[in-house]
Amino acid sequence: MADELQSLIERIQREGVEKAEAEAAAIVTRAKAKAVEIVKTAEAQAQALLKQADADAQVYTERSAITLSQAARDVLIAVGQGLESILNEVVRKQVGQALSPDTLKAMLGRIAQAYAAHGMNENRLTVLLSPDDQKSLERLVEAGVRDALGQGVDLRADDRIVKGFRISIQDGHVVHDFTQVAIAEAIGELLKPNLAEIVHRAAQNAAVGSHGVTAAAT
């Protein structure tokens, strides 16, 4: 009886151990499979993140290039506008200085002679000047101009004119505008292409210089 009981106990123990070992093996197998699944999922997520990061970096690079290009364009526009403003101011001052009473007298004399040469003596010629120039030139110019055109000429002051003069005939229609503003604008328009070329060359030189610095740095 004791032997049978001992044999039963041993069998129960053996079966328990075998069952435990089987369960342990199953657990290990499931754990390995789960680990493989987790690794695959992690790798897939990592690949997706890397792909998204690469796409984001490319978009950022493209946007940065566009932003830099726009910024460079804005800088060039600002520089061009600044230079144009400086140029216009310099031209305006130089024209103002050049339009001295003697220069105005000579210009009006030549215009009067040209009008007379084309048989326009019968038309009344009105010369609009700044108040200061009108006073300075009234005695100097009037005689010479009237010698060329007869008595059909008036020298009139116009507060809107700083330097130079405008000429109109009879009905007030402006025929010639030799004011400081008009002359400066005309000269400025002639100089604009040269100014644009200067800014363009400066931009090209700056671009070449920056490429050289980048190459040296790399």
C-alpha cells in the first residue's frame, strides 16, 4: 500500500513538473513571438518616422530656400530703392544749383529765338517762374526775350515752382516744362537703367563671394 502511495505521489509530481515545463515553454514561445512582433512594429514605426522626418526636412529646406530667395529679392529691391532715392536727391540738388539766373536767362533767350524763328511772334508767351527767379530775371531777361518776340511775353511768378520755369502759350497750355522737378525726373529716368545694372552686378558679385566662402568652409 505504501509503495502504491509513493508511486502515485511520484507520478503526480512528475506530471506536475511536466505540465509546468510545458506551460513555461509555451509562455517562452509566446513571449518570443510577442517580442518579434514588437520589434517589427518598432522598426516599422522608426522607418515611418525617418521617412516623415526626411520629407519634413526636404519641405523645410525648400521653404528656407524660397524664404532666403524672397529675402534677398526684398533686400535688392530695398537697396535699389535706396540708391534711386539718393540718386534722385543728388540729381535734384545738382539741377537746382545749375538753374542759376544766368542759365535761366540763356535758356529763355534761346527758346525765344527758336519761337521767333518759327514765326510765332503773334502768340502771347507766358513764362512761369519761382517768385525769387521772377524778380531776379525780370530786368535781365525781359528785354532780350521781348526783342525776339515783340511785346507778347509775360514773366509771371508761380509759388509751385522752386527752380526753373514753365512756358505756355495764350490759353495756358503748358508747352515746355523746364522746372527743377521735371528736369531731375527726366535725368533720373535716363540713369535708372545704369543704376539697375549697378545693383545687378553687386548682387552677382555678392552671390559669387558667398559661394566662395561656402566652398572654403566646406
